[in-house]
Amino acid sequence: MGKEHPTDNPKCKSGDHSKHLCHIVSHGDHIHKPEEYRGLVEEPKFQCHFCGRTAHLADYLCMPMDL
């Protein structure tokens, strides 16, 4: 499992870090909104080089790479 990261990731070059999985998890949304979270991570096609999380779309990761 990937490391927990604060809401701000200084290595993230995205204009909107708030939609990334590390930000979402740091706010507990994976627990409070499980159906929404599941939709982001089901059938993963990308993995974050920084934290190791996987997502269906690259937009949900700080440093996406193809799986």
C-alpha cells in the first residue's frame, strides 16, 4: 500500500492536487465516500510513481505511469 501524504504534495506539478488519490485519502474520503472512491480505482490503468496508488485515469495521480 502507498504511503499516506498530506493534502499538499510539493512534488505534484498538477494544477489541481485536490482530485488526486493521495489528497482524497488524506481527507478520509475513501472511507466516507466509498462508492465514489471505488469508481476512481476500479480497473486501474495507471500507477503513481510517487505513492504507488493505482487509478483508472491518470488525472487522479500526482506522477502517473502506465501499468
